[in-house]
Amino acid sequence: MCEEHIAGVFSRAASTFDRFGPRFFSHYGRRLAEVAHIPSGVDVLDVATGRGAILLPAAKQVGPQGRVIGIDLSTGMLHEIAAEARRSGLKNVEIEQMDAERLAFSDASFDCALCGHSIVFFPRAVGEFYRVLRPGGQVGMTTISRGCFDWLFDALRSHTPPEEAQTNDEDEEQNGPALDTPKGMEETLSQAGFGNIRVMEEETDLVYTEEEWWSTMWTLGIRGTLEQMEPATLESLKADIFQRLQAFKQPDGVHILFRVLFASGTRS
């Protein structure tokens, strides 16, 4: 997907982004900020900040002497996080519209660069993360682990014309190291120059209703695919998704097991 298309998809999703069910992005945003062990008083860059899942907890960790700058290409997301920041009363937060692959910051401007569940959209940005970090600075990223949602992508492919599905598969093959695998994350960070690389996987069981899960899908990158479907195809897909969710259903709801990779590295 081109930058303008990605920005448009997430702008349309912004008002309801991470607002259905157990708020997956907020959960892992807090976890990434915790895992990064951000000290007080430092400068942090939050790339593809969205509605502040990482930015807000990171701002609390750095304290009033620190600073967190959140960037995003989506005007809708920027509008939402600006309002969130005002409501939070945090004074050490800045929001800017910016392309992750062309960061408008000087070299060695930050102590920490974080990116939650977005690096798959701009993998070349890892080199920019390295550039804007100070020596000894740390990068931290999260991605969904390979195979976690095979059942969902299988459902999408079954309702997508064969030629479109083939094009999507070809695009994935040309994107370099697989960022949904530990090896791919390690290679990506290593190629950018990072050392002391660590990748770990964390599992979290989150409980949804069927409607919450369907609504959540419209706040993800696959919204672009859903928007292109004919109404009849969309209804057929929804019925298929609901049927597949029954395999995960327990008395208290639909249990979705998220497997997420946490990757970190240090600029030497």
C-alpha cells in the first residue's frame, strides 16, 4: 500500500481505533514502554503514534524533565491523539505529522525510538531510527508473530478475488526480511546497524464478543481490503468470521490468543 492509502485508511479508523473490546493496542503499548525500561528525563520518539498507546505511558515514565514526540502520517490519528494529550494534562508531549521513512529530525536527537505494530508498513524506517538515536540509544518495536492470525487471513483470502490475493502475496515477498519472525526482526535491526539485539515473544489471551471483534477489524490495516468489498461479499465474510470465532468461544466470550514479538537493539 502506498503512504497516502495507508494514511487514509487509518484516518477513517481513527475515531474508533482501539476502542472496542479489551483494547489490544493500549495493552501492548504499555508493555512496550515497560519492556524498554525508559529512564526519566530522556527524549523518546514514538513512531506511528496512533492514539497514543505508547506515547502516553512513555510520557509518564520520562517525567516532566523528559520529552516524548509522537509522529504519524494520518491526520485523523493526529487529531485524536492531540485531544488525548490535552485531556491527560501531560506537558512533555509533542505531536507532529511526519513520514517514518523520512524523519525531519537531526542526527542523534533521541535516547529511545519506539514503534508499536506498524513497522510492517515502513520497514525501511529502521535505518532512520538508527540515525536519529544518540550513541547508546535504544530502539523497541512490536509486531504480530507469524501464524497468529492464519485463520483470519485464510478467511480474507477466501473472499478475495484470486488475482488480488496473488498480488498481495507477491508484495509481501518483496518486502525484505519477514518482520513477523524473530529471525526477520533480528536481520532488520542488524542491517540497520543495531547491536545487542533481543527478540522475545509474549502471549496474551484477550476476550471479545463476536461484534467487538468484527468492529476491531475495521480499525486495523485490513480495513482497506474490507472497504473495497461489495456489500454481499462483506456480509459473507462477516458470517464466515463469526463461524470461525466459535472455535475460540468459551462461556465468558471469544478468546483470541495474541502472540507478539518484542524486538530491541542499541545504537553502538
